[in-house]
Amino acid sequence: MSNPHEPDGIVLTEAQKRSQRRRSIAIALALGVLVMLFFAVTIVKGPAVLNRPL
């Protein structure tokens, strides 16, 4: 039987955990910028975005 003190799966080093956290923050910031860009474009275009030929 396995030892209960041994962790299951892959154990990351502290440097890998820091790198993963920085990467996650960068992805979140990029996604936030993209959302704000889409929001700004929608506000600038206004209701005219719905007036298109069918």
C-alpha cells in the first residue's frame, strides 16, 4: 500500500508555482483588456450596430 505522506501526482517546485501564477495573471490581464476593448468598441458604435441590412 502507498505511504499516506507521499503526495499523489506531480509536485511543482516553488519556482514552477511562481511561474504558473505569473502566467495565469498575464492571461487574466490579457482577457480583461480584450473584454474592455470589445466593450469600448460597442459603446463607440452605439445603437447603429443593430441597423444593418437583412
